[in-house]
Amino acid sequence: MSIRRLLTIALSCALVVTFQASMATAKPAPSCMDPAGCVVIGPGEPVRLGTLLVTELGVLGRESAQAVELATETRGDLVGHPIRLVHLGDGCNAGLATTTAEAVAADGFLAGVIGASCSSASIPVAPILGGAGITTISPSSTNVLLTDPDLRDPFFFRFAYNDQYAADELAAFLIGEGLSTAATVVADHPSLLATGQRFADLFDQAGGTLSNEFVVGSGQGDFSTELAAIASDVPDVIVFLTFQGAAFVTQARATAGLETTTLASTEAAQGVVVELADPADAEGLILSLPDFGFLEEEPYLSTLGAPFAAAFGEPTLAFHAYAFDAANRLMDAIESFQQGNSQKLTIPRTALRDAIEATTNYSGVTGSITCDPNGECNGQAFVIRVVVGGVLVEPS
């Protein structure tokens, strides 16, 4: 068993024990009329909010957790009740996240959860927390399946973008550019498979033709077999959605007949340029990327950007902004249940979920936020960028 696996197991156990210990003094909520029950906060007692974020494996979850901390520190309290954050890691690991979620669901004292970081954790966690009536808002899980109306748990919401929008933009752009034949190489990973299928469907509907469709191992680094097959009937464009983007590009450029074939991908391949041994291999690469223009505008700059940089340094990814908005919207919804001057706060779980679902034109640092009936709260625009001279530019 690998050291990383042992650490993951140890971390999972530690998180569950820590969580249970933090809840040990909480009192069970009495019955209420809400079908999913209520969280009852007595006078002077804290409102407990959870973060299920991958803080131990890089900046993705850590920056999101830090943004949630800033949101709660700025708020100070919720209608007279202190806010207690319970940080729980998801490890971007289905097993760890499931174990943690089961502990959270069994105790049932969290008013809501911000997380998970990764789609691989959100997919199994959403029905566990939803089954306990716990509203969960992910700031970075982008898998299209999470808000699929046939699969989505009704207590799950997404403030991050949906990967399908990247597929939509890419298919429309390629057809518009006259690139009407495509081959796809997609890693065997839930999020990438869903995005690849979305692209294939839309490309076909728009009149395009798929000459080859390959599914490869998520850890695969040798694409010679797939590229040789593609080279036998060279398409206008090769769309690759893999975790080894640099290896794919290098090998494609070294394959006879594909030296100048157009290559395209999504944000998964954004780091390819700096990873390549020969950056020139990325020349002309087409990428469909989320539009993060809000990072250069108000209210983000003064409300979150400057305070975040002062407290933690300059952020690396945009997902912390979605976490900040998710935390603030959740706290606003919780505050709406305050009754008059009562020092007790009763939070009906289903009503809290309904309040998030009813979010309309909410002013966040990422822009105006409106949730649809499928839990999609981000109408994120995507933009097309092309690599020219090692730099991403708007297509001419």
C-alpha cells in the first residue's frame, strides 16, 4: 500500500474523529414541520457551517476554504449567533469524501456545507448529504452530471461553471471556422467523458462529422496507437481531453501526417504550453476557457481580491471567488429564518434548500447569480483562445 494511500486513510479517520468531537456538545434539534427536519440554534450557540474542500493537496481547496473564512470573518455573526466553521477535507477522493460525508450526515448538526472541491468527491457525497437534508454548494465541481435533472440530488447546488459550456463553445467555434471533421481522444474520467460526449453530440448536431472517437486510460501517456489511427484519415481537428495534454501534443506533432493538424481542448489543457519541451508544438492550439473577467473588475477587486491577497497572498485559481459567493449566499439564506427578536434561530432544512434554489440576481463578486431548478447557479460564459507565440490570444 502506498504512503499516500496510508496518509489518505489516516487523514480520513482523523477528520471524522475531529468532526465528531466538535459536535459532541451540540444538542439534537427537536422535531419540526419541515420534511427534512430543522437545525435549532439556541441563544448564544454557534451556527455551524462545514467546508468539504481538498485543503491538503494544493491550492484548489485551500484557497476556497480561505475565501470561506474571509466571508465568515467579514460577517462576524449570523443574527447574533457566532459562526463556527468545521473544515473537512474531501481529498479529491471518493472514498475519503464518502467517509467524511457519512459522519456529517449521521451527526446532522451542520446548517450547510461548502464543497466538495472535486467532481470525483461531489458525485458520491451529494446524495449522502442530501439524504440528511444538508444543503451543499460546490465552488469548483464542474462535472455536467452533477446538475443533470435525472441525476442531481435536490440539495446540491453549483456556484462553479458547468463543463458542458466549454463543449458548447468549442463545438460552435470549430464549425464556424469550417473545421467540420473531428477526431476525439478523451480520458476515462467522469468529468472528461461527460464533456467529450457533450462535444460529440453538439458537433454532430451542427453538421460536423466525427472520424474517430477514442477513450483512453486516465493515466495513459502513450497515444501512439490512437494517433496512428487518426493519421490514416486526417480530420480537420483533433479534440483531446486528457490529463497528459503535453504528452499528447508532443506525440501528435511527431506523428506523420498530423504535424500541422489543428488541435483543440478545454481548460484541462491550459497548462500545456509551459509543460511542453518545445512550446512551438502548441502553436495554433484552440482552447475553450471560462471567462474570468470578473477577477479584474469590481466588486471582486475590493471586496475579495485585496483582502484575500493581504491575508493569504495572491490567489492562483478563480474558484476561491465562487466559494466566497457560496458562503455569503448560504449565510444570507440562513439569516432570513430569524423570527423577530428571538434569540433562538430555527433553520428548516428544506426551506433553506428552497431559498438557495430561489436565488435570483444575487450580487456576488463573480457577478449576478441566479439558480435554476437543477441547482445550476452559474451561467458562466466561455471564450475561445488560440496559442500564438506561446501566448493565449483571441482568435482573429
